[in-house]
Amino acid sequence: MTQPSLPSSPERRTFFHWLTYLVSVAATIVLGIPLLGFLFGALRKKQEQWYPLGLVKDFPEGQTRMVTFDNPLRQPWDGMTAHTGVFVCNLGKDGEKKDQFRVLAVNCAHLGCPVSWFPRSALFMCPCHGGVYYENGERASGPPPRGLFPCVWRVNKDGKLEVQAPHYPSLQDTLRNPAKI
Amino acid sequence: MKRILAWLDARLSIRESLLPMLTHPIPQGAAGPMGWWYVFGSASLTLLVVQILTGIALSLVFVPGADTAYESLLYLNFDQPLGWFIRALHYYAGSGMVVMVLLHMAQVFLHGSYKYPRELTWVLGVFLLLCTMGMFFTGQVLRWDPDAYWGIAVGASMAGRVPYLGPYIVHLLLGGPVIGGDTLSRFFDLHVFIIPGALLFFLTVHLWLVLKRGVSEPPIPGKVVDPNTYDAHYEKELRNGVPFLGKPLLRDALVSALSVLAVVALAAVIGPKGPSGPPDPTLSGANPRPEWPFLWLFALLSLSPPSAETFIMLVFPGVLIFALFLVPFVSRRGERAPSRRPVAVLSVLVIFTTLGVLTYEGVTAPWSPKMTAWSGDPVPKHLLEKRSPRQMQGAAVLQIKQCRNCHALDDVGGQRGPDLTTVGGRMTRDQLIDQISNGTPGGGNMPAFGKQMSPAEMDALVDFLTTLRGQGQPAPEPTSPVAGMVRP
């Protein structure tokens, strides 16, 4: 009569230990990666989008105006929160007869509050901590560490001024020089 | 009936688990008059229960969607029966919870209750404070009005200053490249799932420690905490202890009930807070302000020099929190009575005075320009009497060029720059022209208006300003060293 093998020989026990560890690690990985991937989906790069602000000839030369539009970077359910404003100034034609514009984001370079434009004193003022900028966007006074964030713009074939849909700008993630996300 | 109860207890073992918890003895002293100091923790807990109940109620109607959140808040305020009251109660019970948590902390600190063996109880208390503040901030965002929108903007701009990782943190915080529906969903998640989950976990451990390590006995001057002898001494205290389920519980219940009555009264009388306006970021006149528990930080940031700003935003809060965590490990033993711990008493006084003063500054915010002063605040009549037409014209220039947004006349107007009511007695004509044309040297407080003003406007303005002198105040000497240095 042969001796029946013990149900838990040391080798068998060690094997099951390691098998349990292995399976648990595998379960954690297949669960964790999609969860983290979902969370970090916010970092996915959105495609560059342009928005037409209007015909070049409709912007009087030398006048700064706020233009509002729906940011194309919006989600369909963003509602009025997607409204965005930029300050546009037609600078006239340069030496090569090309239209030149100055397009500035509304966000103060200090902490992002919305600046207001005062044409009579030609200043942008921020209601939060009193940052002030000159008409060309340069810092005039107050706590901002730099001037207003200039947007990227172009004039399309139909003679319309287009602005690149602005993300929320911050000091290391400006509109002209976005962070590589 | 008795048999049903016996059967239930045979399954649940309440008699041997929960009952001893409720009837656990507390030191005799804590049941005496000194026990009135011990009521703030349970009051915080009661207000938390109010928050959970009102929070569940609000979530039945509130829609965490960027396009409809505002409408659902208006519906709560005006259409849903008692919606206005539940919204108000959620706000005032939350505010009350912050107050109670701070009082609880101050009491524990002043009585040295955090010392051995209750260090971990304090540490968990700090976590609970952070959760409470986190709930307040995320709750403000759910109000989805301009304050919420720009509050997130400010928070994101601060996070954006983190070296290297800033932009990534901003996008993770906003849930994408812009503030929108994804942002609101994130803050809803934090406010309803993540922070409450953490808070309830920390609270469970905090209460577990209160049971296991016991309530501290009221401090007696001269009776020092020594980790080697404390446990034996405390056990002796408990032998003449009083069960918590009794007089001490009644006292807690009384203060808790009074707190509830107070927040209900506030909610009923004052009503719900906001929403202040539709969440349209292009609306002019936005004047974002943080909620009151954060006004002190707003003021601190505004009053600090720009060079120290990034440090105060990113490092300073961490230092503060770390210091709070360190408290029970730095001072683990020794005297507990406030009368023998002058430094502790002084610290509490200094900290609360500082917070109070900063909060007051945050409410008045004298550093913020008053964006409507130029068109809204009139020039006081007595400053216009007996003035020449040109000087009157100068007064008009002062308004039109938005000077009033930063400069007050007779204390009315912006407070960012000096009041101009008597500026003619302080500065000469030449000094005024220099200041207005070039602003504060080195890009200080005042922008340069040189390019924004015609010579005629400048002449009229300065003519007016030089007439602004107090009664009998002479014009300043024209030979001041600044004058004549820079002339346009």
C-alpha cells in the first residue's frame, strides 16, 4: 500500500503562497491601471482649435475691445461657463502690408482673476489684488509677475481674425508657450 | 419582547461591545464644572450630522452640471419647498462646524490634553480640521456662481506656480484645459465622496482613540504628565470615574442642541447664501472673494511682498500644518494647566488675534481697486466750491481717468492709493506732475499716466489737485528735491 501524499507538503504550500501573491499583484495591476488611466485622462492633449472672431475690417484700428465667444475647448454640458473673452486691438498693417493684432486673455497674470478694460485711462485693472496693465498688456503696477497673457491669432483666407482656443493660462503654461502636456 | 432582545444581543453582542463604550468612565473632574470645557468636540460632531442630513437633502435637487447647477440652485432658493432653508442651514451649520472645531482645538491645546498618551488623537484632529476646511472650499465651488468660478481660477493659478509640475496639477484640478463641467464634477466628487469618506474614517479613529486612551482629566497646576507614571495614575482616576452615559452626556447634549438652535436661527433669519450671479465668466463686475475661513489667507497674500508670494502660497500652508502635527511630539510631557504654560496661552492669543485681524483686512480688502468708483462716487461738493472752470475740468479728469478707483476723496473711493482730499498740502505742482506721469518708480503701486493724458488734461488735473488742501494748510515749498527732476 502506498502512502497517500500529504495534502500540504512544504513545496505545495510555498507554491500556493507565491501563486496567491502573483495573482493578487496581477489583480491589482489590471484594476489599478485603468482606474489611474481614467483619472489622468484630464491630461490628454486636446486638438488645437481656432475660433473666428470677425472680419479684420470690423476691428477699428487702435481700439481695444473685448470679444466674447464660446470656447471650443468646452464640453457640450458646460453651458454659459464656456463663455470666454479676449481683448482685441487692431494694430494696423505692418511693413509687409500684413494685418497686425494684439489679442490678450482676460486672466490676470497674478492669480487669474478677470481684468477690466478702462479705455479713458487705457489701463486694465484687476479687482482681486489690484494688478494694473497698460494697453499693450505690459504690467503697470501691483503684484503681477508679468504682463497679460497674449493669445495666438492668425488671419484666415476669408479675411477673418481667428484666435487659437485659449486654455486656462498660468505662469508655466502660457498661451503662446503652452506646457507640453 | 425580552426574548427577541436576547436573541438580537446573542447575534450582535451589543451588551459586551457598544454598551461599555457608552458607559465608559470619565474622570471625576471632567464631570464637574470643568466639564463645560469638554463640549466643543461633541458640538462639532452634532453639526457634522446636520451637514450630512442637509447635504443628502440638497443632493436630491442640486445638479452638478455646469449648464444647470445655477438653475437648480435658483430652484432650491425659490421653488423647492423649504429649499432656501436647507441651503441656508447647510451653510451656517458648516460655518458653525468650523467655529466649533477651532474652539475644540483651542481648548485641547490650552489644557494640554494632546500630551501623552493622546498624541495620535491630536494628529487625527488636525486631519479632521483639514477635511473641514476642504469641505468648505469644495462646497463654495458647488455654489457655481462667479465667486466659485474665479475661486477655482485663483486656486489653479496658485497650483500653477508649483515648479515643473504646476501645469499638470492645474489640468488635473480642472479636469481639462479650461474651467467647466469637468471641474464642477471633480469638486462635487471631492465634496460628496472623497473628503467625506476621509473625514468619516479619521473621525472613527479619532473617537476610537478617545475611548481607548480616555478623556483627559482637567489639568491641575503642578500635576505634570510623565509618560512613565501617567497610565497608572489615570487608571486610578477612572476608578472613581463617572460613566459618560449620564450627566456628562446631558451637558454635551445641551450645548449641541443650543448649537443646532443657533444655526437654525441664523439660517431662518439670514437665508441662503448666493448664488451671487450666473456662472458666466465674461460678465463684467466680477469681484471674487473667498469664503470667510479663507479670508485670512487672501489678506496674507495681498499684504505680502510679491517676492514672498509664491512661498506663502505653496510652502507656508504646509509649514503651518506640519507645525500643528508636531505639537504633541514637541511637548509630550510636563505641565498641562494653562496657568503654568504662558507660552501656550500667548500662542493661542497671538494666533487668534492674527487670524482675526487678517480676516478683517480680508473683508475690507483695501488693496483692491474699487472698480465702479470712477463713475459711481461723486466728487464731494466742498472740494468743488469756488473753483475755476479749469480746476473743475481737472476734477472731471480725475473721475474719467479712473483715479478714484484707487484714490478716495473724503474716504469715498478706492483705498489702494493715498486719499487725495489734502494732497495739495503734501505735494507741489511739479511733484504731482512727476507722480502722475511716471507712476511709482520701479513699477510700484501707481501706474504711469504720462501717455494716457494730454497736456491740457494734465494741467487741469494738477490745477485741481493743488487746490486740495485742508483748512489753513499752506502749499508745500516748491524747492523740494524731487520737484524739477523729471518734467514732462
